[in-house]
Amino acid sequence: MQSTRQPRPQLTAPISGAGYFFRGISLATQPGTRRFVLFPLLINIVLFGTAFGLVLSQLGTWIDGWMSQLPSWLDWLSYLLWPLLAIATLVTFSYLFSTIANWIAAPFNGLLAEHLEAKLTGQKAPDTGITGVMKDLPRIMHREWIKLKYYLPKAIGLFILMWIPAIGQTVGPVLWFLFSAWMMSIQYADYPFDNHKVPFPAMRDALKTKRGTSLSFGSLVMLCTMTPILNLFVMPVAVCGATAMWVDHYREQHKAY
């Protein structure tokens, strides 16, 4: 007798957090998306191209000055501390420049996330023009301010830790990188969440339920933000990757807000 059991549908392999970043590269270059990528890309190129070049030109001088403040009994740690301090400095300035760029580009990033989500879900793209963006500007800026208030106390605590001899200069850069990776995930995932008016605490808690995915996505964004040339293109790619992550993992639970 012939079996009537239906074949089990093939499951798609889950995408890692880092995988969403690479998916963002593909999405950002697709027809229909490229025009929404243009403004965030130009803002990022102008800001990072100028500011990051300045930091790289001064990096060695700054670190040598900090190393000269260490007590002589820590001289043997210099070969370890120099690269750690270099990483910590690049992470700090990368996040700072990224934050400034995202404040400037926030309305355009939200628009990019909105249109990409419609494309990924097969829905009609919203008819949001410049007038709609300007109308939403106060709410968008308020949301950026909420993220900054979340960031500052933790960043100040880590900054103080970095000045504790030995412990802060060895453990501090690692903790600073992990925290910055978490903040990168929050920064870019927030655009699709905010488009649906999901409150910031709800968005933060949702990302915590998939902390590994969030951290791996944010870590790759952070590494590319620290890398010359690559950092010029990170912003729109990260918005696209985070939007794809929203559609796959969070949209069904939070779209009713």
C-alpha cells in the first residue's frame, strides 16, 4: 500500500548574526534598494573619510603618551598593552564616529529599513517622501537620544576601568569591544523596530533573547567600522542586515505595536 504521508518541507539553515551582515551586503546592492542607500552612504563616506584618517595619523603618538604614564614595573607588559590600547582607541573612535553619522543619517536609515522590509515581506512599499521623513524627525531624534542615554553611563564606567593599572588595560579593551559590539547591534536593529514604534526597552529585551546572534552581528559591524575603506560602506550594509534579522526573528512578535 502506497504511503500517503506528505514529504516534510526542507528547513532553511538558520543565519548567524555575522551572516546577516553579509546578507546586508547583497541587499544593499539590489535594484530598488540602492537609491535608499545613497544618502547614508554619502554621509558615512564624508564623516569617516575625514575623521578616521585624522585618528590614524595621531594614533601612535597618543598611545606612546599613555604608555609613558605607566609605572616602570609594568614595562614588561608594553608589547601586550600597545596593541590592546590601539584596539580600544579604534573601537572608541569608531563607535563615536558611527554614533555621529547615525544621528545625521537616522531619517534616511529609517527610510531604508522601511522600504527594505516591504521588499522582503512582499508588501507594498510605503509612500514616504521627504515630507514624511521631516514630520517624523522629532520622534527619530528622540529615539537616538534614548540610545545615547543608555550608552553613556556604561561607557563612562568602562572608561574609568580602563585607567586602572594592569587590570583595566588588559581586561578593559576586551570588555569595551564586547560592549561596543552590543551597542552596534542595538544601533542598527533599532531602525526597523522604531519604524513599528516598538519601545526601546522592548527592543533591547528582544535582542537579549538572541544575544549570541546580536553580538556576532554587532562584532562584525564593529570590526568593519574599525577597518579603513570598509568603514566607509558599513552603515547602509548594517541597516540592511539588521532589517533582514528583524524580518526573520522579531517582526511577527512585535509588528502589532
